[in-house]
Amino acid sequence: MIVNGGSRMAGSRMAKEEFEAKVRPFLGPFPPRPPDFDVLKASSSELMHYGLLPRPDKKNERLFKMWLAIVTAPSPVKPRHKTLNGPFQYYLQFSQPLNSGHQETSRNWSGIAAEATGGHSFNTVYAQWQLPKMQKPPGGKSRPFACSSWIGLDGHDPTSASMPQIGVTMSMVWNRKKWRPYYQAWSQWWQRGQRNPVNPIAGFPAAKNDIIACGLSVSSEFVVLVNIANLTQNQAAAPFTMIAPFRPAPPIFYIYGVRGHTAVWIAERPKEMNASANNETYFALPDFDNITFDNCFVQSLSPLVVRGLSPSRMIRMQEVNAKQSGSQILSRARKDVIDPNHKFLVGPGIEKAMRA
């Protein structure tokens, strides 16, 4: 039996053997699919066996089409693309909103956070987005510029202790006497108060104007299944799982599992991975317009509910200059006028247009 550790922030407490028994049935690696494997005819257990996201209802044509593109994109045994392992080290950390309400302000997040309602908990989040072309900002120095675009579950609520997430970091780096763009796909199960670097996804291709589609689904409170595909290049990463962060205190483990209280679609400026927590600074954003998040879906179980971005909170990114006693909005999110429930823009371009 799981015994609560005093609060949601404390996670769950259990013996090591019990924890391992709970996560073992859901962990990869997954076997390669047979050549004749049909995702449309496969049972739920067969999809799980090969590490594929649960099949959505065909009646939701839009979600079903994206799911089908993700799970049928080929994932080579030997990736054709080199893994960059990141041209520099960084980590992701949510700065709690400076104000609350429908429009929130954060130092490093910009995007949308959807809230679970009616006592339901989210168990799957989806999206696709196009990677923008980047440039060095005017007057920029040799320090890298970076922005991470991703989806995740939890992390927004101040009582949330952890958050599984997957995305792509876009950066401009001074290398070999030239500014060069880098696009690196990654995954991470973030834990509040920790400074863990992200985990690059080996061999996954990503470049400007590519459309990335992915889904993150809860297999158990302590394991999530991840599928990600580059729809432009028609290539997927091999399906994989992430395990919840834990803190061993023999003979007990403290595990920080997923709660599913919020789903988030975010553009974030990462923090430098410095030796001292007192010397942390955010990377400046590259010069780009906006990122278009599309097909934003989130799913709850018991009962099954599939919905989009509403109800939600909009988050804008603000830089605070303590020396000058001023602030500047760096990035905003704006829902699409025609399709506000499943599509939105996020980035510096919206703020620039408002100033013009």
C-alpha cells in the first residue's frame, strides 16, 4: 500500500521492493515491431507491448490522424542522425507566476496551462508544433541563446513536486567563428528543487521548419510512456519510458509521481548549469518570431474525457531588471482566432506586433 508522505510535495513512501514491483511492468526497452504489425487492428495490450501510445477514438478524427502519424513513423535501429548531446549545459525550472489569474506572468515560461476539472486527472497530453528559424539577436555577444519548446503534465501548480516533459531546445551558439543554430530533442522528469540536466534523445532529427509531434501518457503514477516523431522528415524516436524521480532513504523510497492536475504547452528560456545556485541566470532568447502549437489535446480517464486548451491560463514571459527597476515582456501566448481550443501561437513576435 502507498502511504502518503505528509503532503503532495513529499511524494509517496514505499519500500524499494514495492516500488520496483510497481514500475517494472511498464518499463522499456520495447521490442521492435514485426513488419506486418497493424496499429489499427492491434489490441490495447499489443500497443503497450511495443511501447505505442494508447489508440484514441476514431471519431476524434483530428487526434486520431496525429496519433497515427506518430506511431507509424519509422524509427531506425541505427539512427541516421548524430546526437548533439547539447552544445552547452542547461536545465529547466519553472519560475512561479509573478501574478495569478487568467493571464499569468513568469520569468521563464510562456504558453498555456490547462487545468483538470470535475475531479478528473489528466493522463495523456498531445501536441505538434513547427520549429522556427532562428537568428542571433541584434547586439548579442558570444554567450548562447536558447529557447525550449515542450509539453508536459503537472509542474504549474506550486504544490506540484514533479513533471514529466518532452520537447526540443532551439539555440544559437557561437562555434568555429560563426553563429550556428542547434535543435536538440530531449526528455526529462523534472523535480522541484533539483537542477538536473535534460536527457537528449539519441539520433532524433530536428531542424528549422520541421513539424514535431509527440504524446506523453501515464502508464502508472510512477511511469510515463513517450512517443515523439518528426513528421516533416518522417522519422520517430524509438518509444521509451520515463520513471518518476525518487529519493532513497533505506529501507524507504520517497517517489514524486505524476498527479495530472495540469497539462502544459510551453516555450521556456532555460537556466545556465552553473556550479553555484546563487549565480544562476537565464539564457537570452534567440531571435525568432513565434512557435505554432497545434492539435493540443489532453485526456482524462474514469470517465474518459478528451478536450483541448480550455479552461486554461495564459502565461507570458517577463524579464525583470532589478538594477533599472523595470521589466520587459519577452514572449506571449495567443490562442488562434479560428481554433482557440486546439491551436495557439507563442513567442516574441506577438509582443513585437503589439508594440508596433
